[in-house]
Amino acid sequence: MDKNRHIASKINQLLDMFPVVVIIGSRQCGKSTLVKQLKPDWKYYDLESPDDYQLITSDPIAFFSLNSQQLIIDEAQQYSEIFRVLRGVIDANRKIKGRFIVTGSSSPKIVKGITESLAGRIATIEMSPFKQSELYEKPLSELYSLIISGKQQDFLILKPQLSLEHSMKLWLKGGFPEPMIENHELYYQHWMENYIDNYINRDIRSLFPRLNIYNYRRFLTLLAQYSGHQLNMSNMATALEVSVSTVKDYLDIIHQTFLWRNLEPYINNPLKKVQKSNKGFFRDQGILHHLLRIKDLEQLLLHPVAGFSFESFVIEELIRGLEATMETQLEFTYYRTVDKSEVDLVIEGNFGILPVEIKLNTVIKQRELRGLKNFIDDMKCPYGIVINRGKRIEMLTDKIIQIPVHYL
């Protein structure tokens, strides 16, 4: 069963503006399903199919002269030359928009191809596994348009589309479409195991043939202990018995294959001494919980990772919601000073700066808001948000709004 994805309307709008739209994201997040659903009458070619690969790569010029528009190319990282060829096809008639949709599951080759060949001719969209409202077939929350418009006074009239139980299920299991739609525990466990094995043995092996696969697998397991934390690369290198530069390479690889998000520090506060190390986390908490052998919500809530995992889940929900809009110049960072004043997520856009604190608790104590209050005062922010497992939206101070996770 196909479910509507929030980025679908954005893709259609961008096709009205650009000759090519590229959709990038992790394997199995639903890219192929979405593009076929969006453009069922377009020709579709999958570069992981030997027949399609042979057809396109044996004579790409001839192929594109016969297929110069209304074309979907899936898994383009298998043939990075495709972007150079597309440039010539597009430049032959720059005025025609909406000609090609290209998808890719690994960003190094995709990004290189785009920057070298298609700058100015292309729009790129990142796709993720299900956001909670997508899984439960609800429209995108109005929260995101209110953030963009700066109408925080209207937050109080928002109504939840989901229950807290809905949010907790997606937090525990993650959002990969196939196992979530199947909704069968044994199938879910086997799917996750196969996903991680295929990711390492097929994708990583083919993209980085010289990589030590055994060490990379150990790195994935170790990374589960660090998800949601500031990254101490020397400690990680010692644990893996590799160099710090190898750990940096591994982090780049997992970030570029969309399983991990490196969150950079917010450093634009001239009033405070800010910590500058990156923080990182698994983008899909289902993968994290599988690696940690966490099977149910009760076990998760008692686990030391719970707070960090919930924070990562909420950050991804917010990023997915904002990136489904047409807003540009969005930036996502975190903030921590040397004296341990911190904010879990800082969102920047044309609307200004919005600090977000994330708590697993249902009730917030005023002392837990110290870091958020300090940031709001230092940066003269109009308001800040706390996201937790509370029951309703409410004002915690005159500038801090509590928004429960199931409103996202």
C-alpha cells in the first residue's frame, strides 16, 4: 500500500522551475515508489537493473536523444557519468522544464556529479523514511507553516493529528516504509538485519571497495553507543584500534549514505565561549534500537540511550517537516557552551533563529529551561520551543512554548 509523502507537492513545484529534480536519500526510504506514484506515465529506468544499465551506458547520447524528457532514472550513483551527459541534453534546450527525475542512494558520487555538471540546472531534494504523519496518513502539521511565517501566537490553537502512542511507535521502530506497513514483529526484525547486512556488504563494498568491511561493521556497532552525543573521535579510534582519520572517513561515509546525521555546532554567539565539536546520531531510530537489541517501548524507556534517542527522533521529525515546505536556506545546528549551557537544536531560516529544547519527560521543570532562556536572551530570539511528551501546547514562560511530540 502506497502512502502519500509530504515532499510530493514540493517535487511537482520544482519540476515547474527546473529541467531536472534529483531525489537523494537512504536505501528503502521510498524514493522509487514515490517517483512512480508521482509520474506513472513517465518512462522509468533503474540503473541497478543489468538490462537498464546496459541500455543506458552502452550509448548514453543515443539513449537520451530518444528519451529527451518525461524520464525517471533510478539509483543514478551506479553511473555517475549520467550527469555529464544530462548537461548536454538540457543545454540543447534550457527553456524546457520538468524533463527528468533522478534518484540516488549515496551522496558522494551524486553530489560530485551535480556540482561538476548540473549547477543551476537542477533542484535537489533529500528524502527520508516516513515522518510520523506520513505513516498514519495525516497531512503535514500546520506547525511548520507557522514557524516559517513567524506566527508563534497561533501555536496555541494547533490541534494534534496523532496520539502520543503513534509517536512512540515510530520512535521505537523507525520509519522505513516496508517493515512499518507490513506491521509484523518477526518480519521487522529480519528486515532490519537484512537491511544492515545489505548496506555493509553491497552498498559500502561497491562504493568504497578498499574499505575494511570488518572494521566498518564494528564501527557501526560502536556508533550506536555514541548516537546523540558529541563525538570523541580519539576515544572511538582507540576502541576500534584504528586512526582518528579512519574514524573521520567512516563518519563521512555513513553521513553521505544517509544513515547518520552530523550536526554541526552553532558558533554565532559572540557573548559565550562555545564548544565546537560535532554531534551526531542515527537518522532512523529503528536502526539504532535494532543495533542495541531494544525490542519494545518499556525496554527503551529504561535504557540509558532513551533521552538521546528521543532527542534524535524529534530533531529528524522537525527537519523532515521543514524540508517538506518550499522554505530555502534552512540550517540546523546544536549549541553548547563551555559552561554546559546547551540547546538541542537551533533552526535558522529566513524567519530568523529558533532554538528548540527536547525532553523525554512529560512535565518540564523551570531549571531545565536555563540553557534555552540564556540562548533566547543572548540572541534576542522572539521565542523558543520545548518538545516533550506533554499532553497539550502551553506557554511555559512568556517566550517559551511547550509543544508535545505528537503535534509534529
